[in-house]
Amino acid sequence: MRSFASMHVKIAATEKGVRTMSLLDSLAWPAWAAPARVRIAAGLAMLALCGCVQPWQRFKPGDDAPMLIARLGAPREVYDLPNGGKRLMWPTQPMGETTTAADVDGTGKVVNVRQVLQNSEFYQAEIGKWTKNDVLIRFGKPEETAYFPRMKREVWSYRYMDDGVWYQLYHFYFDDAGVLRLTQKTPDPLHDPERRHAPF
């Protein structure tokens, strides 16, 4: 298969024959000179990118919380924040990989809205300091929990997309006092054909 850079298109007929140029070179041409189907393809690509905007991304700090709820529906989880505000959550667990979280201040104004099941959020967990409650408020209810008696560790797991590409599970390990002692990420067996039907 030819690379994008090596592909050619016919652009003009001359006395010596048909002249060609690479698609990369054609990007330097003015928009009016582009063939109609190239302009159409570019327009469709822009529409596709616009379609990638998630509903929660349309909100900004200062918006009214009722507007957010009207758009996203009633939150499935609500937690009190130390500053007197609330954290509203719209998880897609147990089968989905996202959880939208909105922080709302005491006056009912949106402080921020974000997708919390991602590396930049997980990596803020503080070993030896965070508790189950910290993880719960930050990420919502886990997709599943388990207890390992020999390790004396309770594990909370969250399904997510690592860098938007790999299906993973992010695990939080707590000691018997409920303090975070370890974090770990592993491939999600739900999307791993080799492990999906493996016996337990």
C-alpha cells in the first residue's frame, strides 16, 4: 500500500501530458483551486470532528447547575465536597469506560466539568494518604470490588480507556484501615479475546 505522501492526483493537462503532484503538495494550493470532492471530503472531516464533542464539554465554569442536569439528566451519584459544594457524577460503569463529574459550588454554579476515568486523574492518587472515601468522591463507585485475604487488601476496580486507545482496568488497593496502599492498571478482560473465555 502506498503511503499518503506518495499518493498522487491529476491536477492539469499540459502539452507534454498530465501533470501530477502529491496530496501533501496540494495542501498549499488555495481552497478555491481544490477539486470539489476534496473540498467536500474536508467539510465532512470537519463535521466528524465537531461530532466528537461530548455533551459535558459544552459547559463552562459559571453555568447554572440546572442547565447541566437538564442536558445530562439526573446525576447517578452525588457527593459533598469539603468546600461546601457538591460533586455530581454520571458514570457509565459497569460496562462503560467514562464517568462525567461536575463540581458545583454552594450557589449552584458549575465550577468544572470533566471526564474523571483517565490517567491524569488516576495519577493524582496519593499512596498512604488517600482513603476509600477519597477514591469514592474522586471517581465514584467502582466497577467491581474484591478482597484478597492473604494480602489483606481490598481492591476497587474501574474500567477505562488508557489514552483513549487501550481498554484497561485501574485498581486501587486498600489496607484493612481503608488507606490506599497500591494502584495498578491491567488489560480489561472484557475486551481481551485471549482472556475473555479463560476459566477462573
